[in-house]
Amino acid sequence: MKNTSTLFACTLAALSFTAIPGKSEETAKNTETVTAPEPAKKAAPAKAAEKTVIDYLSDKLVDANGKKIAPEALKGKTVGIYFSAEWCPPCKQFTPLLVDFRNKNKDAFEVVFVSSDSSEAEKKDYMLKEKMKWPTLAGVESPAGGMLSQAFQIQGIPTLIIITPDGTPLTPNGREHVTMDPKGALKMWQDAAAKIPTS
């Protein structure tokens, strides 16, 4: 996984992962801090506030049956953007772990599924079979999903990108954290988020 600092075209602020200490050397390499571009100098008239990842997702969420989900579903929660597909063998191994993790932490953690399935029916079947009660983006290989994949430079699946409640990208190593430390992963993310300087 490459480190990421990029822009959603005209919609999202620069993405920058924040390193989470205390992990293995390999994980630490994958979570090195990436410095976002310097913000533009103050100018008049002031530009509208740039959208965060959470802002971008909030009006695009549906359930497995395609029913619209209220934007408030992500409010105040740590979010895992889950890139996955039914045809992917490693996804079939990890998804049940993530379903269990999410259900045990649903008051403070939510998943948004970005599908790489070949059809809407295949995605729906995958979500229902694995009991994914979390939101997804409408369609498969959607423009929104493609933008997220490009922004986070997704090289393979399954990948779980962790986002803080205020929309700051935290780490691309959510899959490893949930697999290796399901009881402590959420607290580790929350503690790391609390140390991020506020502007």
C-alpha cells in the first residue's frame, strides 16, 4: 500500500494519513505520516470550507437493498471505508471478522462498503449472505467509489481505510488492526485521533 496524499477533484481536502505508534515495523512503514500540501494563503473572498471524506460520503449511502441511509449514520463515529468484493478469497476470510468487530462496536464505529463486485445483484447477495448491516455506496464500480479508490491509491482488496469522526484519514491498515487486535483496535484509533492537532 502506498502512502497517500491526494485530492478528490474539486471536492475533498488533501488526504494525509497519521501514523499510529506501537505497531510492527511493517505496519509502521505503511502508516508513516504524509505531509499534505501547504494550505493556500488567506485570500478574499474566502472560499467555502473544503469537504472531508465523511462529508463526501454522507449523501451517497444506501443499504443492501438500495434504500437511502440518512447522513447522520456516520456522525460522531470512527469510520472504516471497506474495499471488498464477493469474488475475492481474502475478503471472504476477513469480512466475517469485520462484521463481528463492527457489531460489537456499532455505537462508535461504522463501515462504508465500496464494492468491486461485477453486478448490483452480486453485491447485494454478498452483503446479505455475510450479514453486512453497514452502509454502502449505490451501484458497483460507481464514480464515487472510483474516486475513493483513486484518492487512497487502493492496490488490492480487502482494504480497510480508517477515518476519524471529523473526517481525517487515520490509517490504511485497518484490516491488520482488526485481525491482530480486535479488542483494542478501536481504542487505538480513538487515542490516535485524539492526538491529532486541531487547526
